[in-house]
Amino acid sequence: MSLKPGFLSPKEPDRISYENQLAVPLLTESITALLPKLGYKPIVILCIGTDRSTGDSLGPLVGAKLNRQLSQFPVYGTLKDPVHAVNLEDTIEYINKKHKFPYIIAIDACLGKLNSVGTFLASPGPLRPGAGVNKILPEVGSMHITGIVNVSGFMEYFVLQNTRLHLVMAMADIIAESIKEAESIYIARRASQKKKWLSEISIVTRSTDIEQSQST
């Protein structure tokens, strides 16, 4: 469970409510805008949290939904195999060994203000897992997606345990669907980019062949 970004930054970008009918396209757009422009980095999804706490199960729920739906983005952290405080460092080390210079999308639940409960935010840079409940864990993520599942400020563990499952599952559905859409857009963009590169190489090659034939 991460610290709400607004607690550290002077101005927080607009968050997206899970009740917004356009939540999926809006979050998809935010995610796509943050993905690397060049398609050579492996994109890895890292869902942080535990199924032993309702509020902190957002990440594993997203991972479980995505695990069999994504074709290009590997997923770590599911209900069956959660990534949490105990194994986070080992998982990060494994990801960096298995994937060359990965672009990691870290996903985690967080606590925040009452009027922000049920909202998402996709942001560049790493998140700080465990900061919301005063745990010291390594920062992780080339970008991150956080979902505010309940109110912060007091008895955080108790608050997480008493978070509504309906809210967490509804938020997990939206995050998973948005990442699925973002993957499709990214794959199409990469294919278009590759086609453009091949076309440019072909033009250069033909031009070189013509110049060589004229010089002989």
C-alpha cells in the first residue's frame, strides 16, 4: 500500500473516478501517454499488494485479471502469487534479471482524502510501496498507477482491512481493462513504427544501389 502522491507533491494531477463512465478510456490515455515511445524496452506489469487485506488486494486483483489477457506485457503479482513486503525486493531483482532494461508499470492501492476515495492516477516515475503504513520498501516503477481505496490518517491497517470489496473489485476491473487497451495501442504503434523503419531502410538501400550502379 503506497503513499498518496499528493502528500509529497505541491500539485496533484487530476484523478479519475471509478464512477466516471469514461474512466477506462481516460486511464488508457494516461497510461499510453507514459509508455516509452520506442518499442525496444520490455513492458512489465508489477502488481503490489496482498490478498490478506481487502484494501491492499487491489494490485493482486488487477494482476489476476491481466495474467491471461495480455500477450506482450508479462505480469507479476496475482491473487495466487502476490508481490508484497516480504518478497518485493526479490521480485524486483528477478524482473531485472529476466527482462533487459524493463519498463515497469507498478500498481498499488493507497489511502487518501475522503473526496478522493475511488479514484486513480497514472504518473511517471516510481511509487513507494508501504509508505502509507510506514514500511520502508524499495521504490519501484518506471511509471505507476495508484488507486485510493480508503481514507488515510489513522489506524491504516484497520482501515485497509475494512475497505469495501465492491469498491476494490470495481477499481481493479477498470485498471485491468485500461492496461489491456493500452497494450493493444502500444502493439499497434510499435508495428507501425517498425513498418516505417523498414520502409526507410528500403528507400536508403535502393538509393545506395542506384548510386553504385551509376558509378560503375
